[in-house]
Amino acid sequence: MKILYEDNHILVVIKEANIPVCADNSHDLDLLTILKQYLKDKYNKPGNVYLGLVHRLDRPVSGVMVFAKTSKAASRLSNQVRTNELKKEYKAIVMGKVDISGRYEDKLLKNSKTNMTKVDEKGKISILEYELIIYNPKINYSLVKINLMTGRSHQIRVQFAHRKHYLYGDQRYNPYAKVGEQIALCATKLSFIHPTTKEKLTFEIPLGDKYPWNVFKTF
């Protein structure tokens, strides 16, 4: 766990891959519990510690997240999520060569029993925009920057997979992913308005040093 910013109202951290954001059926240690324990220890707080979950990342996905340390901050940040004022920028490595830029608009439907999402006319409208950063012909993968207009479950993974641009290492939607590969999807940038000071805050992290991210650093 790496903390990028902390004050009396918010906590901004880097979520590592394969850690659930909050408790789930796996009963694995989750980020919310880790952060509550961190606050409890740091400030020697008795009893339960409040920490508001404002937005989520899929378990295998890494990236920047903000948590609220007060209920007022949680309410204001949640409102920014609803109004799309809280901006998340992702980077992903997808199969094949994509267009220089594009906009995907689909209806996505989630099956709560299987935890799978698919393109379906009965689903909710889901929109993203992307830009090609670089294409590497040696491995036939593209590094792309993605801005989400909506926040559906598994949205990026499903919309790219629907067009056969499967995310590298996506064990759920990429039929070519090998066992043990880590999905190449990271929320690298987060921007929002501070809930009390009203200052615009932006946090950005670099790409990882492991394969396949490092291939695009040196290409």
C-alpha cells in the first residue's frame, strides 16, 4: 500500500493488483480493511474507524483511489462520481492495432450470479473514449489511454473484448490469456475537486516496470 495524499478529509492511495477493494466472498484481506487499520494505528483511535468507499476498481486492476475520512467528504465525492466530475483515466494493453482514437458505445448487462458482463440490448448504456499511445508490432498489442464516460462493471474489459481487442492477461474475457498472466489495466490518473477546499486535485502514477508494460517503455 502506498499513500499518495492524506489530510483530515480524504485519503488517496495506490491499489495493488489482486486485492479486493472491500470484503467479498473470498474473505481475503481487502483494501478498505487495511486502510481502516492503518488509520486506527496511526491516530490511536478506539473502536471502529470511519472510511467512506467512493468508487471501486475490479480486483485484478491496480491504480489510484480516493477514500473519504468523513461522511461529508464521502457525500460530496460520491456526488462528483454521479455527475462525472471525478475523472478516472486508465491505461491498458489490448490485442491488435486499434484506431488512433475512438468512442465505444454499447449496452452492457451484468449477470450477478456469474459476475460476468456482456453486450446486450437489455443492458445499460456504457460509453468510453480512448486514444492509441503506441502500437508494438513485435507482440501485436496496443497501449491505449481510456476515459470512462460511464462506470459499469467490467466495462473496459467487455467493450474492448467485444471488438476482439482483448486486454492482455484478462482471465475472464480474453480467451487467449494464459494462466498466471496479470491483466494489463491500471487506473493511472485520478482528478476530483477536494470536498472542502474546492481545490482541483490530480494524481498520476507511472506505468509498471513488469511485462508487458515495460515493453512499451523501451519500444
